[in-house]
Amino acid sequence: MTDHVSVREVGLRDGLQLVSTILPTKTKLEWCQEQAAAGFREIEVTSFVPPSILPQFSDAAEVLSGALAIDGLLASTLVPNLKGAVRAMDAGARKITFVLSASEAHNQSNVRRSTDESLAMFREVMEERASRNLVDEIQIAGVIAKSFGCSLQGSVSESRVCEIANLMAGYGADEINVADTVGYANPVQVERLLQKVDSVTGAVPIAAHFHDTRGMGLANVAAGVRVGVRRFDASLGGLGGCPFAPGATGNIATEDCVYLLESIGLSTGIDMQALLEVREKLNNWLTDERLEGRLSKVGVAKTFS
Amino acid sequence: MTDHVSVREVGLRDGLQLVSTILPTKTKLEWCQEQAAAGFREIEVTSFVPPSILPQFSDAAEVLSGALAIDGLLASTLVPNLKGAVRAMDAGARKITFVLSASEAHNQSNVRRSTDESLAMFREVMEERASRNLVDEIQIAGVIAKSFGCSLQGSVSESRVCEIANLMAGYGADEINVADTVGYANPVQVERLLQKVDSVTGAVPIAAHFHDTRGMGLANVAAGVRVGVRRFDASLGGLGGCPFAPGATGNIATEDCVYLLESIGLSTGIDMQALLEVREKLNNWLTDERLEGRLSKVGVAKTFS
């Protein structure tokens, strides 16, 4: 098993999605630039959703275009449907993360269609890519939200998550992202479900996306590592929050996640000091937002190298 | 391996030790009472240190006396030296946690003697108990602070931690508490060191004490569980902070710790709802302190039972 682990920054998408401050395009690109310089190889830079729903991302094409120009950076972008995927491809996307929910209730609430309908749409996105002859140029990841439970419908069946993962892999997904956007996952469940998913996705790599809503985010990362997952999403300063509970914590903080991974002997390729400097800048870019994360308050341990 | 796990509340000692608000004795006892009613079987209620050093604990004997009267509660108390142990025994203590540091630098800084001298003193405490014919009436735990590294001296040798644990067990310790009070531990290190300690302490149970200073507190609890540890310290609302970094997080939050343990299928005997109600009261008891913990902001998951 490799000791390299990839941390994908999602603060510019999952983080900014939930804050009220509209960050200028220039600042978004400065953020991308700085974090790429700190060693990040992939950043989810924006979301191709209707600007009427999320004004934060009305500059999606511009941000993507700017991020594509950053040397060595894979700029990924989230899409919730075919229309978003088409816009992303038109804008030159090299990696698209298509999100659907394993929870019927959440999928209906989020995109007003059934999970099966979203799966069919995922297939159409793959066909769109093929029709453009861009199969080798654009990676497409399938994100399975609410894989560990849903705040609307409660429990989500693990066999359903595996079924979705299996279908997405069969359609040609380049990555399956198993996501817990409500902080419902616990370490034992993470080990169990990620192993099950791995058994149905063959060679397709698995990524995991955890929120720290109930404090278990990093424990879940450690659990994912134990069963061989080597791709994790995180948000600088834990930016993001939770739409259902004001003041609650959102994504795991990137700096704490990288610190955990490096501490247990894995290699992220990220310069910890440079990362903490970008984290410091985030305070200035988002003066009205409450940021989370432990490491930024205290710095690395004397024993850390 | 048992599925019962014991969570010891240390907020009244480790938490209050670092806050500026002096909590009235009556409130301390109300806190003990409420948390015992929520299912806690052990609470570290105070510390027998010189009141000139920690005025917060000038009511140590009174608090201990009140806590001893709470039905079903084991009221433990911390001591840093023989004098404190004598005071605790005089006050009727049933469990004493004697703390020393595996870091020479920290032990010198904390109690102005070498770790070996503290070990010799631990032996004197055991003899004091024996001379009072109270071996079966008073439990004595040995706490090994800075077991995972020290903010003063840096790394701490694992063989030294094991040596100390082995000696304390040989002297008759009823529990060995492996402590990380600076948030230096990571999950891989936790598994490794706790297994090593377990191999030298024979039948003496191991407890673990983690701080969340760098975000890994609960990941470390999960790691401890995996290698069989079934006793954990935690502080309500993560009360405590860090003396070396203003604003930094201290102990892991009791409510988040209990929630993790129950989520992964262990039984704490604690009523989650009742615990969250005590947590709510803590906001009123300590209006000037910044409390931590995730769960109190958002509540349990819909899937939690």
C-alpha cells in the first residue's frame, strides 16, 4: 500500500458555498495559487450550478479558466447535473465531480429528481465526454453524498451505496467519492463501508469526504487510511459550516487533516508551514466568517518533522 | 474484549485548572451531581495542590466531601506529591490519581524534581496507603504525563514510558493513565505505545487521557479503543484550554467522546440527552469561558440510538 496520500482542497467550493461573503474572483485565484504553491495537486475550485441559486459561483468559468493556468494543478469542479457538466466542459474542465445522493429524500430535495434519475444523468455526462472525444482529457468522479446517513431520511442502506458505486464505476467513473456531508459517519462504519465499496469498484480509486459536524471527522480520516483510502477532501480552516445548524462545524479543516496524515507517516507532498501561511491569509480574505481548525491556533508539535 | 467503556469526567479538575473563573463549591457539586445522574461512574472532582498555586482548588476537601456523598459515584482526585496524597486521604479520598511526567524537563518544571524522584514519591504514596490499612479502600492510579512528547523537551522515549508504567504497576498502582496533555499524540503512535505499555503492566488496567490541541483527540480515542483500552478521560465542553497557547483547545470534549464511543457500538452507560443538558448548564456556570465541542451545537444524528 502506498504511503502517498492526496488531500484535495474543497474550501473554494464546499466552503464558499455556505458563507455569505462573496469572495472576489481575484482572491479565489490567489487562494488557488497559494495553496498550489504549498504543494496541493488538486483543488476543487468552483461549482457549475445556476448562479441564481449560488451567486458565489457566478464566476465559475472565470475561476476555472484562471485555475487551469496554474502550473501542476488539477482544478476540479463540481456539477449537480448534465447542464453543469456541459458548462464545465465548455469552460475547459479537466476534472468534473458529479454529485448525487444515496438518500432519495436528499437527492429529491437537492436536485428534484430520484437517485436513479441522477444516475442516468451521470451516464449522460459520461456520454457527453465520449462524444467530445475527451475521455482521456477529462476525469469524471462520482460523488455519493449521504453515504453514511441523511439528516432528512435517517439511515441509508450500505448496499444501496455499493450499488451506486458499482454502477458509476461501470459507467466509467475515474474515482468514486464516498461522502458524509452531515457528520453522521463514525470510524467503525467508515472502515466497513469503504471496504464494501472498494470490493465493488474494482480498480477505480476511492476518495472520502468527511465533515466534522459531530467531532469525528479526523477519526474517520484515520479509519479511511487504515482500509487503504488515499484520497481525502478537506476545507481550509474548516470553512463551510452546516446549512441545518447555525454555528456548527462543516468540512474537516485541511491543515488539521494534512497534519494528521503526515504525523502518522504518510506523505502528502504539502509544505506544512506554507499551508499554515495560506490559512493565516484566509483570516484576512474572510474577515466575517468563523473559521475552525485546531492547528492554526497552536502550530505543529516540537516532535513534528 | 468487553464492549463497556468508562469515560471519566475531568472538567472539574483539568478543565477548571485553566480557567480564570473561580466556580463556587456549590456549583462544582451541582455539576458532579448532574453528571453522575447522567450516568458517569467516575469524576475527577478536584486537585490537592497548594491553594497558593491554584486558588480554584482551595475548596478541595469540601468538594471531595460533597462528591463522596453522591450515590454510585467514584470521586477521584489528582495529587502531584505525597503531601497532596496525605491531604486527599485525610479528606476521605477513594481514588487518587498521582501525576508525574515522562519528560524530565516537564517534571522539573511542574514539580521541581526529577521523574525518578517523583517515582520514589509515588512509592511513598503507596506506602502511606498501606500504613493506613486502606489498600482495598483507596485506589491509586499513576498518571504518566507527556507520554507522547513534550512541548519543553520534544520527544519522549517510549521505552521510558514503559519503564515508568512497569515500575508504577510493580508498586501496586490500580490503573496506569497514559496522558497526552499537549496534543502531541497521533493514532498510529497511540496504538503502538498503548500496546507496549499494556505488555508491561500485566493485569493493571490502562486509561488514556488525550487533548484535542491539534485536532487528533478523538482519532486517538478510536485508536485506543482498537488496542483494547476501555478507560478515557474527557472534559465537558472541552473545558481547559492550553497554558502555552491562548485560544487553543484543551481536553477532548466529554460529550463528543461519549458520542463517538456509543456510535461505534460501545456502551458507556451514559444518557446522551442528559449529558447534553449538563453541557448546556455549563454555558451558564462559566459564562466567561469559551467552550468547545461539536455535538452541543448540532445534536445527535437522526441515525443515533
